[in-house]
Amino acid sequence: MDATELFDLVSQAKNGDKAAIESIIQLFQPAIQKACRRTKPQERRDLEQHMSEKIIRAVYSYDIDSIPDYSRFVKVLSDSDG
């Protein structure tokens, strides 16, 4: 997936498309699972939910009127408060 496709998904999600937000979370699923494998088994579900929430918050806080920039989106994702 390229930055334009992600931008389109973010735009759709911000317009209320729940399938788009689910697609975005699925895009980040490999990174989520990798992080979960590094934590205790009893904490994995909480971590997965926390990371998914951060993605959702990043999507809704992303300035859609700015130039589409994947690295900026990832920075927003990493900086978003949980």
C-alpha cells in the first residue's frame, strides 16, 4: 500500500466509514502483533487494544487538508496520547 491509498482510507474513515478504519488497523496488524509478542501473554490483549486505539486517535486527529505524507501520519500515530 502506498501513501495515497492510506490517505484515501484516512479520508474515508474521517467521513465515518468504519470499514476504512478497520482496514487501517489491519495494515498495522503486523507491527501490533510483533509488539505483542514482546510482552507477557496476559498483557497482549490489552496492548493490542491500546495500539488499535492509538491508531484510531491518529486517524481522527490527522489534518486531512495537509499534503498527504505517510511519514507525518506515522509520526502522529507515535505521538498520539493514549
